[in-house]
Amino acid sequence: MFSLTVCLFFSFFLGVYYYFVKVADRCTCQTNLSGKTVIITGANTGIGKETAFELAKRGAKVILACRNKEKAESAANDIRVATDNPNVTCCVMDLASFKSVRMFAERMLKQEDRIDILVNNAGVVDDGSKQTEDGHDLVFGVNHLGHFLLTNLLVPKLKESSPSRIINVSSDAYQMAQLNFDNLNENKGRIASYSQSKLANVVFTKELSRRLKNTELAVFSLHPGSIDTEIKRNWSPFLKVLAPIIKFWMLKSANDGAQTSVHCAIADDISHLSGAYFKGCKVQKMATHAADETNGRRLWEISEEMTGLKETEKN
């Protein structure tokens, strides 16, 4: 009797766990996106590719902004075939190069009549051994600075196309970090640097929402969940050994992980929540230090200097 009770309890636990960790929180919105244009960074694989698939399935014109042209073209073809949507294309952009980001933004502003949704999805993890083309820590440079620059360059077109949205894919890891304003480029290891960059995503989102007040351009940040994506290639050797166990117990599929990004992009009733942080397709309480207005202004000013955005605005 005891063993049967234990087995039943264990089975119930596994069922509940599997539902809430692996398959819960799917976006149920069926918004038609015909005539809308979407740009998604890092969309050749993982969450980005699944987000592109979901939005293309709803009729959007989707542009995959990726560093690797060959992989991006392959992903675009996969999505076109799977969704029967011919309006899925790709364009090379390397977030580790401000020159590349500027060239991509200039091309989008010239060739696209409208941009309705920007999904800043791309992300990296690194131990501090690599830098961007412009000499910044790779993690902070790609996860925050590249997206900061890209977003600001595309904001005018997004405003013209409003109501429109910007989605910044962050992580609950942001709660473990503090912004080191004395040296944002300092990389204190994979977890610490990644967490700081994800905090920057949330702080940037909140500050951008303040600056977009009284416009119809809404901006959201989100935690996609713990996802089985290619970012595992940047894990430490120890975690790579444990990867099969971690994958089974803790990781959602990439499509499950894309659901909150999709929800933030298309849900009809959330525009008034601009600046909010989402998880599981629901608004979450934001950590105090992430919502702090002083932190927002300071990060913005430093990011302007680091990306050269101030000089761009002067010219």
C-alpha cells in the first residue's frame, strides 16, 4: 500500500511538473498579421526561429536578422515551407559589430515601408575571453549594446507604423545581478555577465517605455523559460556533461519558449502595459532595481556613449 501511494504521488508530481515546466503557458492569440512586418534577431535557430515560425504562420512578413547568412537562409526556407508564407526573408546583421547593425538598420529603413514588430531575441553566453568588433565584452555588447543601437535606429520607422511593438527577450537571471556602472564591460564569469546583460535588457525596456510615453509604440521584456536551444554550446564543460539530465528535468522546447515572445508581439489587450516584464504569457512583478528610474537614465546615457548613438543624433 505504501509503495502504491508513493508511486501515485510521484506520478502526480511528474505530471504537474511536466505540465508547468514543459508545456504550460502557450499563447492562444490568433491575431492575423497580414500586412505587418516583423524583424527578429537571432532567428536562425532556437526561440528566435520558433517565434518567426509562429508570426509567419499568422501571415506576417518576417525578416530574420542573423549573423550567419547560410544558416539564416536555411531557417527562412524551413519557415516558408512549414507556413506556406512566401514573405519570410533574411538579412545579415552581426550584433557584435556596430557597423553591421548600422548597415542593417539603414537597409531596413530604406527598403521597408513599415516595421510593426521588432523582436530583440539574440543572445550569447561567454566567459569574458571574447570581445566585440568595437572592443566591448561580447556578452554585454551583443545582448544589450547591439540591441540598444538597433532599436534606437529603427524607432522612427516603428513610430510611423504604430501601433507597433518592441520585444526584448531577457531572463529571470536578471534578478541576480546589479549593473556595474563603473565598468559595464567587466565580465565576472558566464553566469554573472549573462545576468547583468539580461538586467540591462529589463532596465532598457523600462526606460524606453518612459521615453515612448504618449506614443503608440509599446515595449516589453520577458523571460522565455529555461529552454533547450543552441545557447548550450556556450555552457561550461561541467554543465555540458550534465546537459542530458538538465534537458530532461528543466528545459522546455524552443517552441514552448517562444510563446511569451509571441504573446507580447500580438496580444490585443496589453499595449497599455508598455514597460512591463512578462513570464508565461503573464505580467510579472519587476524587481525594484530594474524599475528604478535613476538606473534607467544612467544606463541609457552610458549606452549612448558606448554605441556612439549621441554622435549619430547630432549628425
